[in-house]
Amino acid sequence: MRLRFRFSKLGKVRWTSHRDVARMWERAFRRVELRLAYTQGFSPRPRVSFGLALPTGAESVAEYLDVEVAEGATADVAALPPRLGAALPVGVDVLAAAPVDPAAGSLQEVVTSCTWVVETAGLAPGRLAAAVEAALAAPALVIPRERKGRRSDQDVRPGILACAVDGTTLVAELAAQPRALRPSELLVAVGGGLRPVGVRRTSQWIERDGAREEPLPLPPGATHAPHVVGRAS
């Protein structure tokens, strides 16, 4: 059985690296005694697959991971979010859980774009709106990007799918394929010496048969940050 979890990462835990978040989850699965399937080989690892990595320092209410449950193991899926939430550090809340088709593509393969809310500093609201308007109208936005230690100039305009301005806050949909565009790169592309004050991912999107959907929507009536008592430190 393959399970998908949606979780939030808010507050001070936003400074925790992706690798350390993965370790948090592995400990939480052990604490709730959810039996996971393991890889084969010399150093077996639990079959846990995360979605797109979140930049260190950014918050999110739309993070995902898939896990493979061991053959023959059973799980009360509806009870897992509060149980796992109590086993995770403050700031990481489990928002939803559901079985998914084992044949479905990985999250990193199927997510096509993300919505971000970016609080900025460096430009007054009017100048920010003008800068964004100019950026969206530009045929190309070439910025320096680094990958695997190599630096090159690339046109990132195709990666900006939408961008709206609310005062000094940007609400942007940025492409995740073929290479994810980061909020920090969006600010470089807009220019004007913009600096990020706060960054939050609010949605990840999958396009299927002409429709757009989230990998795992919130249950009806659910909030982004449920209160969980008895939280592990």
C-alpha cells in the first residue's frame, strides 16, 4: 500500500534542512509503529519519497511525501494525521493522508507548478507593481543560475506563469518543470534590489486531462495548521 501525506512547515522549523525533515519523518513513523517497506541492498532504507524540495527558510502549507507500507501491514489511515502530528516537532503538522495508486508517478515527476506568497522589501508598492508589470511584459528575463557547481545565464521568463502584487507582497505561480523556478530567482528577475522578507508555498499543482489539481487536497473543513497537543520536541 502506498500512502500520501500532506503537511505544513511553519515557524522556526522552516530553517530545518530537507534532509533533517526526512529524518524527522522516519522517527515519527517508528514512534507510531507504522511498518514501512524497505529498499533492497547493503544499506536498506525506508521507501519514503518526498515532493519538491522546499528552500531552507521558506514556509509551506503544501508539502507532500509518499510512503510504501510493508506487505501485510495494516494502517488506520484516518487516524494517522493526529498520531504522526504528535510525533513530529512543533511547526510540522500533518494536514491530510490518503492511499494513492502504487502505479502513479512520483511527486517530483507529476508536479508542474507551485504557488508562492512572497513578502518583499526594497521597493515601494507602486514601484513594485510597475517592476512586475514590466517583467511580465518582457520577452525574456535572463538571470545567472547555478546548477551542480556550474553557473550560466538563463531565460526564466517562461517559468513565471502568473504574478500578482498586493502591496509589497507577490503571489506567483512558478513552473516546476523542466526545472523549478525558485522565489529568490523570481525576485532577481523582477529586479530593483528586491529582497525576500517571508516566503511561503501555498500550493503544488498537477495537470491531468486538462484540469489542475493538488496532489492531496485538504479535507473539508480542515485548516492549514491544526493544533496538536502532546507534541514531541
